[in-house]
Amino acid sequence: MRKNSPKKYKLRVKDFENILEKPLSKTIKREITQSKLEYNKLSLEQKDQCIKKIVQVLQNPNIIRAGKHRLEQWEKGWSENLENFKKSNKVRDVLPYYFGKYPLLRFKQQFIEATSNKFEYYSLAIIVDWLFEKYFLNIDAIYEFGCGTGHHLLRLRQVNKEAKLYGLDWASSSQKLIHKIANEKADKKLFANRFDFFTPDASFILDKDAAIYTVAALEQIGNGYKPFIKYLIKNNPKVCVHVEPIAELLDPENNLLDYLSVEYFKKRNYLSGFLDYLKYLEKKGKIKIHLSKRTFIGSLFIEGYSVVVWSPT
């Protein structure tokens, strides 16, 4: 007798509307449907294996920590995308190759098994596109700090056709890749500049009423974000949007996966104390926080795509 195939589950429009607590546009609804975000639920044994793998990494004394010393690795990574894009001119070669590394992911404080290696990328893209629609539709100049390959800028261009878009990164290979993309797509309003979170260049001044965003970029600077926040407050952008690992929004006291996520943040020296610092600045009257929300979407090791939105006052 033929065995029944495991039941397939899928992230649907209602799942994202429940997460974001907002009705979604027709464009985002269509994106969710077309992305086909199918997954399998895990058995108890599979869940235990996930936990075991995470614990083993947490116990590894040689795990690579984020920080200033990793510039060479990021140069190498974006150079690989650059060389492949030169050969193909295909958007697929602009996507960072770390997406799809593990089929085991997180959703709503549970492990799931994605049926596609694009599951994590597409689910993140839906969150990012929702933010683009909400905050960037009528902005004339938008800056992505820590842009890497610039793949989010390509999605942003579909939302805002006229804005000047700037991709900023500390790796020179990022600028070369974005210049190549701008030339290939004849996008005369797509620019690239070098920028280092650890030592912000005060001479690089944002356009008036600009907007900025980061996606899984600040995670690499641990607790070294204060110079960047000071830089932003001085430049006074209209809105600052971040999609980052935010430990303050997780629940490590009551959920094991959240606890392991926070411990992994610490182990890798990921972003630490960021939201608490913004709240401190808000009490001082320097900024206004508009939104802080976890999305319940993440990778095997972390839930790293929480959302924080603020503006200087």
C-alpha cells in the first residue's frame, strides 16, 4: 500500500496580516500567493536534532564572531556575486548565497522545514516590501546602509520608480556590483558609496527629507551602533527603518527557541541593546519610535528579522 505524503503547510496572506496586524495591499497579497511559501512541520525527533545542532554551535569555542575584523570575508562574498553577475546579468546572482543554506527555519516560535531554498528570502522580502510600501512611497532619496549586493534596492525600485537610491557598504566589491547593476539596468538614479558603521563619514550628508533603512546589517556591529545613530540624528532623515535581530522583542524566559536565539546573538556578537538605546533616546526627546515589532520569521539559528522604525525629533 502506498504511503500518504506528509501534509504540506503554507504561509498565507492571513499569516502575514496576523503578524503585521495590518491589512495588506493587493500587491503584497499577490506576492505572498506567488511565493508559494510551503513547509512541513517537524517531528519531535527532528525538533530535538535542531536544538542539538544549535547547542553544539553555542558550545563551539571557535565560532566566528561579528565585528570589524570581518571586512575581508564580506569583500570576498560580494566579489563572488559580482563575478557571477558579470557572467550572467541575472538577478539570481545578486542574491547573497547564504539564503537557503539550511532548509530548517523558524516561524511563530517553532521549527519548520521549507520545501524551497528560497523560502527564507521570499518571506523576508514580503516583510521588507511591506515596509517599503508603508514608509518609502513618497520619498525622493532613500539610503540602504549595509546594502551588500544591493538586492533590496532592486525590490525598492519596483515600489518607488523615481527616488534616488543609494547603496552603502564598507566593502568596495559592493559598490562595484551596484555600479554594474545600475549600468545594466540603465538606472541613472541608483548610486553606491562606501560607508563604515564603526566610523561614519560625517562628510557624507543625506539629502533633505531622505529615508534610510538596514536589513540584517546592523546585526554585524554588536553594540557599536551609537556612532551610526549619532550620525543619523545629525542628518535628520524623515524615517529610519531597521529589519534586524532585536533580542528585546523576543521572549527567552518563556520560550526555548527564543532563548537559543538570544544566546546565539551573544555568541556571534550580533546587535545588542539597540532597541533599549533607542528607547533611552526617546525619553531624552531626541527621537520618536513609530514601530517595534517581531515578525516571528527566522533562520535555523535565530529569529533575526524584527522591525524597528523611528525618526529624529
